[in-house]
Amino acid sequence: MAASPDSPTTPGADRGPTAHRIVLGSHLRRLRERAGIRRADAAYAIRGSDSKLSRLEAGKVGFKQRDVVDLLALYGVAEGAERDQVLAMVAESKGSGWWTRYHDVVPGWFERFVGLESSASGIATYELMFVPGLLQTEAYCRAVVSGGHTGLPPDRTAEVEKRVEVRLRRQQVLHGGDAPTFRVVLDEAVLWRPVGGRAVYREQIEYLLDLSALPNVVLALLPWRRSGYAAEHAFTVLRFAEPELPDLVYLEEMTGASYLDKPADVERYGRSMDRLTAEALSPDRTRQALATLLADS
């Protein structure tokens, strides 16, 4: 049964702190609106600014229990089950995701993506340059992360290995009973890029064949002869089962990332993904193409 719009969704066991904050912030916003209180007045009650409360309600920053207690009192939420559940969500939102241990190699803008990725019910990716991180072998990942360089100094080698470890840990999201659906459209150019050399290439193709057999992984190859005009760059769409979590489009650059959550933007990228999927080979024909590449390599 769907949760009432005025009651917080019970968090899933594997939902990360990023998602907890977004769900909690959304619920507090609804409580404020239900009470007819302006955001500026609520911010004043917790000794903060309007922008601070805006970030809290968007789930972009962590919550202090004292602030939430004061907000609940202001919103007329008395002692009882609803108040207890909200305060429990505060504690859950304070948890640290496994990725926080890698703060020295994982930038803040990417930490948010990893947190949301771990909570998504559906992930759709279009990739033109490399095999997506969730599908990379360890050797392929190491070649990408190191930029193809060998003989790196010890400090740089340690950084590469930690980044490889993060990527391999992320891949666990695809396995288990609550794994998201992962839909991938892979440009054929990716498979002709000799990342890591012949042995790494062959292992990566074999790994793609193995993963494409998973029930939650849908892999489609976009051949050169198809247009691919539906998108000009790589992108990822994250979808969530909880209504409090908006669908997001993630666009990554070398030194940062953009998160698009406006419905019109998400819908446009969703249509692009649908067009790319229609232009790509079917999953069965994709596996046949991968097997042929493997046999010819």
C-alpha cells in the first residue's frame, strides 16, 4: 500500500544517507506547507537563513536533531508515532555511506551520485567513450583510471588503486534481491577502443557477456551504421521507487557534474534513451555481436 502523502516513507534497509536526507527534507517541507508556515519563518525558528532551510528541504545537507525537534514543534507535530518516526529518520540520515571512507579520491560532487545510485530502482545509461563503470572489469577499470599509464610513482599508484576499489564496490549495487534495473546503450566505438591491451579487451568482452545474462541488466549495442542522433553526449538517468525522490539526469564532466531534476529535462532525456534503445541492437543480437567480437579478437 502506498504511503500517505503526509507520512514519511519507511526507509529501505539499503537506502543510503543521501536518499534518507532527500526523503526527510521532502517530508519536512510538506509538514511546513500543511501548517501554512513560510520558509523564512521556519528558518528563523532554527536560527538559520532561508537558503539553509531550502538546502535542508532539498536534502542537500545533513540535519541536526535539535533543528528538526524545533521544526516539528513549530509545525504542530506533537509527541506520538509521527514525531518518533521523523526523529528516527534523522538518525538514519546521519549514517555514512561506505564511499565516505574514500573522500580523498572521491570528490564531493561524485559522492552524491554514488549515494543516489545505491538507492535507485532503475538506472539507464548511454555511453560513447568507455564501458560504464558498473560493468568494468578490474583490469579495464585500472587502465581507465590510470589514463593508460604504467610505472606510476607510489603515491599516484595508491590513488589509482583506491579509485579502482571504489568502482568495484559500486558494482555491488547490481547484485542482490533489490538490485535496480540497469539499462545500457553502448556505442560500438567503445568496443573498438583498445583500453588496456588485447588481454584486457577480451576479458572485458567476456565480462559484458556474463553480465548481460543477469535478469536486471539490459545491454544494447548501438552500431556505427545507426544514427545515434538521439543524444550528443553520455548521460545517466536515475529513477526511484519512492515518490519523495525525483527522477534525476546525471551529466559528468572532468571536474564536476550536473544534476537535472526538472520534469521536462528528465522527460527529454528519457525520450532520448528510448530512441537510442530503438536504434540499437536487441539484447540478443547484442550478445551475438559481442561473441563475434570475442571470436575475432
